[in-house]
Amino acid sequence: MADTNSSAKPTAEGPFAECVLCREPTEYPETHKGVTLCPVCEWHEAQRTACSG
């Protein structure tokens, strides 16, 4: 059986930081430094900045 807790995403026990774009809770703790994005906004940002060539 696979370990479901072995992900590359940060894990934290609340309170969670707000997404800087949509203000939804992120997977990052409030003490996380830098820009925090929720999973949806992270995906949109990755699509926006991906090479289109």
C-alpha cells in the first residue's frame, strides 16, 4: 500500500496563508515567506508562464 503522506507539497497544520490572487486558503502556513498561491492559482500561473514555443 502506498504512503499517501509522501507528497512534494508543503504540509502544515493551520492556520494557512491566503492566496495573493484570490484570497483562498493555500497549502502553506501563515509563516511561509514569499508569494503564496492556492493550487488553482498556482496552476493558472504555471500555464501563463509556460513556454508557448
